[in-house]
Amino acid sequence: MLRVESLSKTFSKGSTNEKLALRDVNLSLGEGEFVTIIGGNGAGKSTLMNCISGVYEIDNGRITLDSTDITFDPEYKRSRHIGRVFQDPLRGTAHDMTIEENLSIAFAKGKSVGLQAGVSKKDINLFKERLQLLDLGLENRLKHKVGLLSGGQRQALTLLMATIIKPRLLLLDEHTAALDPTIARKVLSLTRKIVSEEKLCTLMITHNMKASLEYGTRTIMMHEGQIMMDLQGQERKDMTVDRLIEQFEKRSGAELDNDRMLLG
């Protein structure tokens, strides 16, 4: 489904602030594969996602999605096939529009625009059905503006919007980091349910080492713009946070001192 080959990205090239963010990264994901990504600050996690989604142009390499080369496609074109949820609950929704209007925009993604009426009764029923899955009572608040929702409610709604039309790839950029622990667990549980049922090819950045092993089917750890570890199968099942830290420090030659990761 997704193939990243020899991807490199340098910021401020040729200046005193030059920063090599990604160094010859190779990564392949199959259908339904749910990969969690962990790493310290500046490891290249978000840069990798931004390159895949088209926010950043890459210096070298190739990106293919469903065997289609998207390396030079602009972000808006990739967004037709890529769903994304950001860390900030304020992103991904229009706060001054209703829940119904936000869902309608997401539901129309990739479709041709005609002169038909805005939202059909069939669409409304679908929206209510999907909102019930969130178990937040939002199915009874379709006419409420999104700006009135809590951060957790908005993030759950954004996840629903990103997947209401099945994307070829789902990118989750620390989408629970700004939520309180209880709501974060609920959104993560919902994420796992949606990804599993829809068999979505998914990349999820997390700051929580325990969650990186608990959720998904595979875990990669990044360091200084490279993939240092790629855990899957029995090796991942047997891995603990303590052993993960030990293995990282052994392979990278550096100590993992990111408190947010260790305590998350």
C-alpha cells in the first residue's frame, strides 16, 4: 500500500542552520498494517509524515501509494487519498460550522460537485450511525457548532472525518497527546476499532512507549532521521518498555532521555 524508498530531507540547506531531518529512510506498509512510530524530539517522525502527505518536498527518494508514484504530487492531490489527524484538536475541523456541516465536507472529499441538495436524509442517517460509534452523544448534536465541543470530542470527530471515506492511508500525528489520559485511551480504542474494521494502512506517531507496543501491529523507532528499530511479530509481542529502551541505547549509542516518552 505505502512504499517509501531512500527518502531524505534537509532543512535550510547551505545555511548555518542546516538540519538533516531524514536520512535515506526506507519503509513499506501492507494493507491493514498499523505501524506506531516513536522517537525523541528531532528524530524525524513528523517530518516523515509531512513528506508522505506532501507538506514538505523531499530532496531525494520516492513515495508510492497503491503502486502509484505520488513523490511529486501536491498536498491537496494526496489529501484525496490520505486521511490525517493532528495533535492539536483545533486542526482538522471548522470550529464555526456545525458537526453536520463538517461531516458533509469530509464525506464529499474526492467526489465530483454537482447541483444536488446539500445533505440528504440518507447522509444524515449515516452521520448519526457513525457518531454513535464514538459514544459521546454527538449523534444528537448535529446542528451544534464544533467550536462548542471539548478537545476530546473534537479529536474523535476529526478521526471520524478522516475515515468516513475510506482513505488509502491514515496518518495520526500524536493525535491523543493533547488529551487527558481517560479521553486519550478512549480515542486510541476508537482508533484501533476503526483501523481494524476498515483494514486501514496506518502510521501513528506516539510519545508513549507503552502505547507504541500496545496498539498497532508493528512498531518503529526513529533516531536522528533514521529508522533504528523495526519491531514486528513475536519480537514485538515479547518486547517491554525497559527492553525497548535498552535495545535503543545499544543500537544508537545514545541515551534515551526524553521524559515525555518515558513517563507518557
